[in-house]
Amino acid sequence: MFRIPLTAVALTLGLCLSAAADSKPSSGADHHEETIRLTDRQVDAGGFAVADVRGGELRKHISVPGTIVPSGDRIARVAVRLLGTVVELRKRLGDGVEAGEVVAIIESREVADAKSEYLAARLVFDLQQTLFDRATRLFESKVLSENDYLRARTTFADARVKIETARQKLFALSLTAGQIEALPQQPVETLRQQELRAPIAGRVAERRVEIGSLVGREGQESELFVIVDAGVVWADLAVPPAELATIREGQQIIISAGGKSSPATIMFVGPLLDKDTRSARVVASVDNADGKWRPGSFITAEIPVDRTRADLVVPLTALQFIDGVPVVFVRNADGFDARKVTIGRRDGRVAEITAGLKAGEKVATLNTFVLKADLGKSGVEHSHSE
């Protein structure tokens, strides 16, 4: 909220206060009003943020605790299942990576064997394809017998199965189609090497190996890196079971902590209750492009559970209390009128006005404490002059 020191307002704006009491009807009732005389320039300089009085919604909400966690859709692990040795690590902890970027290289006999098998199968396939094409032409020209043609076709089909099997083994070792096609041009001494690539863009959150580390022991998968994209995070919330009936997936909520807040969207309402806390897990997605929220942070979420319509509402920042009576400052040609109002229901943002205002009137919504202070000072000066 924009705040102005009272002395600065008095000096800068040169407020000319009139404490003359006028009785003006509004909404069918009489109101005691005092006018604070200000020019348009002074109103702009005071930052009072004048707004129309209109209808609005009153929202009831509940507050629940939660924790920021990485999005399950934006966390990835760079891992291998084959036995090998780490020979190069191209990323350190905290480094940014792009999807498909090489992050490490390992050497493995299993990789070398699989690549060699594919290259041999490819040579046989190319030869058998040439022989089969020649046999087809001879058979169509009535030069080759049907038995010889069928034998050539069977041999070619067998070669095609073998190359496809070898190709699938390479896919299982995480080679891409482009890498497989480039193998015939790869130097023989590099056949034992395999590049490990980042599956998503993000930052390296964990690096679990060093150069020379043996990975894939006994056929177990070994993780080399954990990559996290924190552009979207999740708010993991604990909601009491009594409130679950009012919560739905797709609902908009507000999360906050340490003076900062962000909107979030509920994406999951757990069907089970935690056996220890007896609360349900609710997960909301949070846009974190600015990096405001770090996984592991504790937060509070405000979840709206009810909405009702009110004919007239004003922001809570528009209200001030003078001698325990609620007052708003209504804009007029001379400045502001301090008008007594009657408050109905309220939530954390707005209050319902049941008497004292009518739709379309303009009220100050910011820095109203300045107007209240100067109004009080005017009253003191007026009583002294008497």
C-alpha cells in the first residue's frame, strides 16, 4: 500500500480543511459530512485511488498449510542401466541445460557390442537388398527360377529382421534415430562411448557421480543427474476432510509466504486421508517463471469456499473508523466528504455497505488514513477556535 507521511501530505498538498458540518441526504438517510477541500492536482498527488461504488462478491475462504515442491511434470533423471564408466561430465550442480543437450559421456563394452552388431547387420542387409533387387529383375525376365527367387527373398527378409533387432537394442540404450544413422561415419575408437542427454530443459539440481565412476552395477539403473524445471512448481497442501466438499479441481486459489503471494490452480484433490494427520492431499499448480518460489518453502493457501452477491461493496482500504463509526471519503467537486456508512458482511478484501452510499458514487480506496488524520486535526482546530 502506498503510504504518505502526514507531515509530508500537509506540506506538499497544502490541504485546506473545512470542518463545516453539512447535513446531506444519501440513499434516503441523513448523514453528517465534513468536507476536506482539495484540488484535482492535490488528489492526484495524494494517491487516493478513487473508485466507483458498485456491486460485488463476498468470498469466504479457508487457510491451509502447504509446501512448495517441484512439479512432477518438470523433473527428470538422467540415468543408465548398462555397465560402464563415466569419462566426461559436461554439467555441474546448478548449471542450466536445454532439452537434448549432452550432459555426460560414458564408455561401455555393452554399447560397443551393440553398435558393432548393428553395423555388421547393416552391411549384411545392404548386400542382401542388392542381391534381392537383382534376383527380382532376373525373375521378372524369366532368367531366374522361382526357387532361387524365393531363396533370395527369404535371405533378404532374414537380414531385415536382424538389422531391426540390432536397431531396437540401440534404442533401448537411449540412442536416437539420428545417432543410429550416423554410426557408419563414427570413428571406430568412439564406438564404446555413449552420450547422455537431458530429457528436459531446466537446471541441474543433483549430480550423483564423478569422472571415473562405475555406473549400472549388476544391471541396476544408475542416476547421474536430476534436472528440475522450476518455471512451474506445485503447492502441496493439507486440507481438513470437513472442507473437501467445497474444493474442486480447476479452482483458483492464492498462496502466500513472507509477504509475497501468487495465484495457483488446484489440479488434484486426493481421494485418501493421511493416516497420521487425517488430512487430504490437495495439489495446486503455480506459475513460477520469475523464480519467486523455491521447492521446500512453507506456504499458506487461501481457498475460497463460498461466494455471495452484495449490492454495494467497497474495498476494506476505503474504510476508516472515527469514534468507532465507519466512514468513507466520497469524492466531490471540492475534494472529499467524510461520510458515515453502515457495514454489513465482509471478507478479507471488501465490505458490504447497507446504508450511506449509492451505486456510482466515487470513494477514495488508498491512503484514506491521511484523510482521516487531517479530518481529526481539523476538528481539533475547529474546537479551539470556538
